[in-house]
Amino acid sequence: MKNQTNVKDMVATALFAALIIIMAFTPFLGYIPLGFTRATIIQVPVILASLMLGPARGALLGGIFGMTSFINNTINPTVTSFVFTPFYSFGGVEGGVPSIIICFLPRILTGVVPFYVYQGIKATARQKGNTAALAAAGVTGALTNTLLVMNMIFFFFKDQYAAANNVAAGGVYRFILSIIGINGVPEAIISGVLAATIGRVLMNKRVRL
């Protein structure tokens, strides 16, 4: 029985990985270019995988999410792609090791944090708490990605990011907050809704793989 469960989890992991890759490399589906950044919904399958398969497999799929971002920003860059890859430069500004950290660490944690948020809320909520727990997991998973990415950009590339976006150095964090508001908040809301609606189906034992 345990071996059968392991096989099912491996199959589900492979399916989620395929979905992430398809979304990442389908134009305007996974990554939506906005000039100064890219909006994304690829965090949704990572979050759902975390809830279904646990934080270890969630972290693995988050790493795949990070790899797709790394590849996209290397071969199809925007003006700020240097914050995600050391292999792109813009106006003399280059990425480096911090670019790899920004690209991968938040995405890996996007596959870890939702699991514990879901389990924590589910453990303390009453009968109708499952939907709320799923929605909260979706929101926090998306915000984990957005808040870590944007704050790490400020920490590692404040001046370079300001120059690439023609923003005064003193106003760069206000600019970052505006991106969080414009991109991050809608992404979090969408992730919460999708995690609640799709998650209720996928987490049902009668329909799970």
C-alpha cells in the first residue's frame, strides 16, 4: 500500500511539473510581460502540489518554477531580468549570485509555506474551515513569492533596479510597493480563489490520483 502511494505521489509530482513547464513556456499564460516585471500564475500549481503532496515535493516543484523563471529571464529578458539571472546585463548592469538566490529561494518556499498555513488553520478551524484554510494557503503562497522576490531585489539590487526603471534611488522602495500592489495583490487573490476552488476537488480522497 505504501509503495502504491509513493507511485501515485510520483505521478502527481510529474504531472504538476509538466503543468508548470507548459504554463511557463506558453506565451502570455504562465509569465505575462509587463515591461518592468512579469506577472505570473505559475505559483498556483506549486501551491496545490504543496497541499496535496507535502512540503518536500512542494519545494521540488517550487524549484522547477524557479528554473523556468531563470530560463525565461535568460533567453527572453525584460529590462530587469538581471535580478533573476547572472547571464543577462542591461546598460552595464549585471546579475550575479544574488540573482540565483532571488530566482530560486522564494519559489522553493512557495511550495513549503502553504502546506503549514493550511495544516495550521485546518487544525484550529471548525467544520467549515477547510475552504478558508485552502484560500489562506493560496494567498500566503503567492505573497511568499512576491514579497520575498521584491524585498530581496531591494536588498541586493536597489540602485541597479532603480536605474533600470528610471526611478530615483530614494523612491525605489515606493516603486517596489507599487509593483506589489499592482501585481502581487491580484496574484494573491487569484491564487486564494483557485486554491480554494480547485483544491477542494483535488483534496477530495475520492478524486485524488
